[in-house]
Amino acid sequence: MERILHKRNIDSAIKEYELSLAEIGKLDPNLIGIKLFQHLKRNTIDHGPYPHVTIFEAANRIMTDMVILKGVKWLLDNNTFPFKKYHVEYGNEDKNAHDIMSINRKKYLIGEAFNVAQSFFQTKKNTSLKKLRNSNVTSDYKIIIANRDAIKENYVPQVIKDEYFLFVDVESGDGRLHSTASK
């Protein structure tokens, strides 16, 4: 998977990623009840970007990857920041300090991304904000990118200087950005 995303490769990176998902989820129609849950939690999927994990674990990773891909595309398409490329980490990689990073002429961006249910949004948001605010990486911009269906339509995050929230629809790619400038 491409880890440096820019305007020339973002569309193909998304298309390639989505194509890798085509075989995931073809389940035996007789899997119901506890057998279904055991299958989801125990059997590896053997396809897609994470073939050696369970469908349950793959879903978590894949949905966050889609937030990253569609979120970075939105940032590039809307020229939100002065960056032409973004370095990203997928799944549960932990090689960089943050999920999303960029640099351009001494301007730095760090970001965290996640895809969660509404019931877990506040917890994940608080954890991500703490990580960004306590980072050892000095930055000019801090961004959290999350799935748009994790929040109610009228939700407005409390942002401070140089912090941004992007809520992205992982199907359409539509996004809604919040910053101190949008207040």
C-alpha cells in the first residue's frame, strides 16, 4: 500500500485499496448465532490488505484506512494545508509518531485518524487529542480525521489554535472541516 499520498496517486491508491476488499465477507449463509460470532472473531479472512487477521480485526483496520485515504484525498483536493504530500500509516502500524505526517518548508503537520461508532467517539477523540497535544514532534498543524457517521450532524468540536478536525464520509469522500477559523 502506498504510504506517501499526493494528488497524482491518491485516486489510484483508493481504487487499488477498494479492489483489494472485493472478496472479503463472503460468508456461509448457514453461519448464524454463536457460530457467526465465532467465525467473525476467530477465522482469518485470507483476502484483502490484512489476510492473516479475523474479519472483525480487519474491519477495524480497513475502516480506519478508509478514513485516512478519503481524508487525505479531501485535504489534497481542497488545498487545506500547504502540503503536497502526506506520509501515512495504515492498520495498526506503529513506525511513525503519528498516523499522518507532512512537512513543507519548515511547516509540520501531525495527525491521528480513526473510525468508530458514535458511542466510542468521545473516548477515541480524547485519546487522540492527548497524543497530538503531548507529541514530541513540533508541529504547526494538528489534525484529527474521523468518520463522519461517528458524530451527530450538529456536532461542533472545541478546537484550539492550530487544531483541526476533519469528519469524512468513507463512501462518498465528502468532508467537513472544523478549526478556529471556521468558528
